[in-house]
Amino acid sequence: MTDGIMSPEKMRTLLEEVATGSLAVDEALNRLRHFPVEKVSSRGEVIGRVDTQRWLRQGFPEVILGLGKKMAHLEKIIEHALEHEGNLLITRVVAKRANRLRKRFPVLAYDPLARALYRQETADDEGLVVVLCAGTADVPVAAEAVLTARMFGARVVTHFDAGVAGLHRLLEAEELLERGRVFVVVAGMEGALPSVVGGLVRRPVIAVPTSQGYGASFGGLSALLAMLNSCASNVSVVNIDNGFGAGFAAGLINRWRE
């Protein structure tokens, strides 16, 4: 493994070794040769620039979006990413592509619900992120949030299919509503569930509108606008179907210490 992806712990160790004289400056520079950006090329063309500083800067390595990339380009980027230690997450990968990629990179696991490939080398299992969704059709987006938060080191508990058409289903999660450090609430249709949860809890609520719904839901736009207009003051909103963004934000909040 090369040392291009730089965590805070690795940077501290590197600096301490240089300071004590146990590591030569030239060797330290060699270890930093891909820092802060590593170019990924295919047939002489630069197809990607991996942000090797992101783990140091944000506490989470750069994530690869699988959607929209040519297969050859995606394989090349993953190949470079796997040369470095640490967690790796590749989002929005359909099963057919995932099967092909896992044959080439068997170290990767696949979560079919979250539609994501991943390698998890560190798992702190700290705090408590609660992920709720209104309907079973919203589960894929919720699963993406679950996996992302877990990759961030969070302990995650789920409560699915608890929409406003039967609020008594939400009340079954009364203990979770009390114990959760941060909540991710996923809903399509009219997008009402985050406001309900926001009115019941004393922690941050990250609302995720989904594209599930009938014609007037406009592919999730109705849910998005409803969440943006929530009267619950602790509700923040991410983009339509953006389970990754919600899981990332939840992981950051869950990790925060005063």
C-alpha cells in the first residue's frame, strides 16, 4: 500500500518521525508523492483526480460515484483507490456492474439495497444514528444513508415503513426517538414524516425526499418542498434521493464532540 491517502493519525506519525530524525525528509516526501491529489489516467488521458487530502480534511476519504461513469474509467479509478489503505465507498452501482467489479476486485463487498460497493477497514460503532423511512419503497435511499453512516464509524439503528398513513407505527420507535444522537428521515409522496419526527425529538433531523410517489409528486419535488417548508426548527434537508449526503452529514454530527 502506498501512503497517498493521508489520515490525521498518519500525518502526525509522519511529522513526529521527521522531527525525531527517524525518517529522512526525502523519504517523507516520497510518502507524500500523491498528496493532496493523485491523477488517474487511462490511455494517456487524465480521467480523474483523487482527493487524497480529504480524509485528513474531513475525516472521510473521497467517495466514488459509480453512476454515469464508463466502466473502464470506473475500474481504473477503483484500482487506484484500492492501492491505498482505509475505507472505500462506491455509490450508485447497479447489481450487474457490481458483479463485474467484484470479480475484478474481490476485496469489495456489495450492499444491493444501498446499491453500493465498499471496503470497510475501520468501524468505530459509536454514538447512535437512527434512520427512519416512511414506506418500503423508500428503503433503497434509506439503506444508502445507513451504509454511509456506518462507514463513518456510527452505530446505526433503523425503523422502516413508519409513514404518516399510520403514525402508530412510528410510536413503536419511542425509545429510539429518545436515544438517537441524530436522525435521518426518508420519505416520498407528501414528505410529511420528517416534520413529525422533528416535532418529537430534541436532536438534529436530516430529511431526505425520495422520488417515490404518484404524478403530482413530480419525482420527489413535492416532498422536497414540503420538507423545506417544515415548521419543525430542527429539520435540515438534502437533495432528492440523496441518501449518501444524509448519511455523511449524520456521521459528522454523530462524531462531533464539544
